[in-house]
Amino acid sequence: LTIGAQGNDVRALQDYLTSTGHFTYSGGSTGIFGPVTQSAVAAWQAANGVSPAIGYFGPLSIGKYNELISQ
């Protein structure tokens, strides 16, 4: 997921990032992956050792997410 993506997957990502304190958009989860979501993903990546922390939620981020939720 990256800039311009829309839909339920983006909304689920935003909900997750809200639960971790990284997504703090006052409008809540929108289902639209814009700059605010990109910044939230990058902050989450940096906090969880995903490199590079550039705000794209791809295979490395998905792997880390799966690792974290299975603990």
C-alpha cells in the first residue's frame, strides 16, 4: 500500500496505526492513503526496525506486522 491507494485495506491499516499511536489524523480512518498515512507508516516502520522507513506498506512491513501480532 502506498500513496493513492484506497479502500478497506487502507482503512484497516489506519485503524491498526491508530491503535499503535502512529496515526493521529483528527478525521479518523478515511480509507485513503495520503501523506498523513505515509508519515504514520514511516514512523511505525522506524519504531519497529523496518528499513528503509519510507512509508510504503509492502512485504517487509507486512512481515513485521505479522510478527508483532502473533506475539
